[in-house]
Amino acid sequence: MTTNSVISANALSVHIDQRTILDNLNFEVGKGEVFALLGGNGAGKSTTLKTFLGLMKPSTGSASVMGLSVAEHTNEVQKSVAYLPESVTLYGHLSGLENIRYFLSVAGVDKSDDAVFAALRKVALQKGAWTKALSNYSKGMRQKTAIALALLRNAPVLFLDEPTSGLDPAAIDEFNALVSELAANGATIFMVTHDVYGACQVAHRIVLLSNGKLTGSFERVGDTPIDTEAVHAAFAGRKA
Ligand SMILES: Nc1ncnc2c1ncn2[C@@H]1O[C@H](COP(=O)(O)OP(=O)(O)OP(=O)(O)O)[C@@H](O)[C@H]1O
């Protein structure tokens, strides 16, 4: 592990019913990095995410977060990570504000109203929506609420599952800007996605996953986004 490595996979393999689902994954994600694991259907993205969230155990090797093996220190790791599932699991009958207050109390985090309002302003959720039932929110608005919650929990590590699927282009841009800002403020962000364009816009590093194996890696140089065409070509298995 390098000194600033926050997330690491070390010879991580998962076998289910004698099938190899993840095959000897090795990677490290540094503090403040936006890391995207890109793969097609059935590549093993969800399985990777589940092992980092402590919902599945590696068959061999390990998944670590902040230097702790997730399988051995599941509760401790779960306290320091925030997870945004593809469909945000907040309560539809409660408002954005009520959801945040409820989930903060479940997490044992005490925050003032001012802090909660500041987080909602930061994610740019329209003020008129704060007290409306979440069932009236768009997917983008639900994600903003979930990110505000993650901000208030001060989670240093965020795991995002297909964060831009179902968002319109303006919402994708807003979401990417927020993710970049969180990372610039020191959060470490791990996302799984099959969205080449979205990953190129926001990620510092993209790693390709295919049939449970890592097959390529692309790194951002300076402020220039990773080249979409090169990633797309590698993803599709051809030369750029
Ligand atoms: N509990 C399980 N039992 C058997 N096979 C499984 C199980 N979980 C996952 N798999 C298999 O492992 C492979 C990887 O699945 P995984 O859900 O991790 O892929 P994914 O990249 O997230 O795909 P998608 O983009 O379609 O969600 C698939 O072939 C899937 O059928």
C-alpha cells in the first residue's frame, strides 16, 4: 500500500460456484482521487463494489479501505464510507430535509439545522423542494439529497454505483462538478459505471474490467479529461 492509498484491491478474487467472477484484481486509489471502474454487463462491477462494502467476502486476496481489510473490519469500514446505490434508497413519503434528519439520527450524527441547510445549498437542491416529499423528486434531485447526506456524515470515502444512469446531460454535468469538488476537498471516490463519456469527464483514472479481469487503465494528465475515443475503443476491444 502506498502512503496515501485509501482503497486497495490486493490479488482480489471472488469465485461463486466454482466460477471465477473476479480474477486477481490489483489497484490502489489515492486520497482525493476519482477512480472509475468501467465494464460492460456482467463484467463484475457490482461484485467488486459489494466486496468493498463488506456485502461479499473475497475468496482469496483482500479489499481494503483506509488500510483496513473490509472482510475483517466490516463495521469500522462501513462507518467511514458513504454508498450511493444506483437507485437512491431514501424514503419517498418523507421530504429531502426529513430524510436527511432521519438518516443522520440513524447514523448517530448530530448536525445543526444550519449545517443541513448549508449541505443542501452546496449540492444545489432547489430550496422549494426541501420540504416536498421525495416521491416528487427527479433522480438527479434524489442523488443531490443523498450526496448532501454523505457530506453531512463527513464520509471520507464514497462508493457510487452507476451514478449518472438515468440523468439528463445538465444533471450529469452538475453531478460531475459536485464529485470533482468533493475530491478536491479530499474525499476519495470510487465509482462503477458503463458510461464511457461520464467516466472520462470526471475520473482521474479509469480502469477497465472485462470478465472479472482488469484489462486496461487510463489516467488524466493535468486538467484534460481522459480521451473518450481511446477508452471507448479499448472498451469495445479495438484500437483507437
Ligand atoms: N450471487 C451470484 N451467484 C451466481 N453468479 C453471480 C452472483 N453474483 C454475480 N454473479 C455473476 O457474476 C458475473 C458478474 O456480475 P456483476 O453483477 O458483478 O456484474 P456487473 O458488471 O455489475 O454487471 P451489470 O452491469 O449487468 O450490473 C455475472 O456473470 C453474474 O451472473
